[in-house]
Amino acid sequence: MRILIVNDDGIDSKGLYALADALSENNEITVVAPDGNRSAFSHSLTINSDLFFKERKISDKFSSFTLSGTPADCVKFAVHYFKDKKFDLVCSGINIGNNLGSDTLYSGTVAAGIEGNYFGIPAIAFSNLEYDGLKFEENAKVIKNIFGDLLNYISSEYTLNVNIPNISSDRIKGLKFTKLGSLHYADYYEKSETGGYRLKGEPILREAAADEDIFWAYRDHVTVTPISYNRTNTEALSKMLKKENVG
């Protein structure tokens, strides 16, 4: 397969390298990553300034490049720039920190996959649950083990959002296909030394339902959720149409 690999943590992320290295054994890999950290950029695009594209070698196993844009920029640019390659799959990650529940709204990692969907390309977004002491090599082993299974479920209609516990691969209890849960934070803004403000916050612990990604991810399972860019609330739309027809 021809796989485009992107991320939102930037070209220097060990998670990016772990993912590209793991998938390079049986696939043709092209990496296009932001030239710096673009976490929580969601699906933003660069439209009012120039993008700068450079080759940046990080391995002999695959080609790699940087772009001075967002994760979505990276996918859009790569599809156009490498138009003769016809990518079969977009893989994003491995992200530093979870992309569970409502956090997916802010995720550049997930947005990169959805940008691939816009071009008719199936996509998978990979994330590690934690922010410190990351076991990316163990994550890579897990990805190798489950990649064949995931390919049975890929589609250009959605991105598979995959969250991997930060534990050794032999402790993983299996795959769980789940819906998104709901994460809430006790947010506040802290004044910095520069005189500006920085967003801070801690997750508010709540009991997750057994059909949510949050429930299984922290019970040593790899969670998989199909995410679509179509955010239509079909239940609300149905009620509106019924009222319209009555009127």
C-alpha cells in the first residue's frame, strides 16, 4: 500500500517515527508532517500566508518532508504535490496524548484523517493515552498486530480513531469498537511571565458508560471509533422536517 503519514506533534515526534517505521516494512511510506508542534489545531487550513515545503530525512526506510502548516494542510498539500502516487491510506500519529470522546473536536491528528476522507482516501488516526513516559515502541508493536484487522474496516467515509494504552504490548487485552464518550475539563486561564494568558485545566472524572471509548481505553483495550465529518444531528433534523411537513 501507498501510505501517507502525518501528525500534529511535528516532524521531530518519536511517535511519528514509530508509526512510519512500523508500517514501512510492508508498505510504501511518505511522511509529510508540520515543521513544528500543531497540537489542537483541529481542521484549520493556512489560507492567508505561504506554505513552505522541505525535505527532511529522518530514516532510510521512507521519504519524509516538512510543511509550515497544519495537519490538514499536510494532507491536502501532499495529495496535490504527490498526485501521481495515489495514496491508498492516510495514517496520522502516533499522537502524544489521548484523542478520546469530545477531545476529537480539537484534534489535528483526527482532522488529518478526515482531510484524507475529503479526497476519497480511507484514514486511521493513532493516539497514545498519556503525555509522559510514552511507550511508542510498544505502541508500534500493537499497531503491527492490529493493522491487518483495521484494514478490514477502513473506508473513505470515515476515519478510524484508534487510542492505545501506554502499556507493554503483551498487556493489551484486545480491540473494542466503541462510540465516543464525553470529556469535560475544569478549565482556567493562567497569566504567564510574558503578561499573556495560557489555558490550563484538568479532566473532570466521571463514570463512563460501557459503550464509550473512555471506558475501555483505561481498561487496557485499544479503542476504535469511526468518525465522520458529517456532524448533522439527524434526530433534530427529523423533528424539524416533521414540523415543516405539518405546517
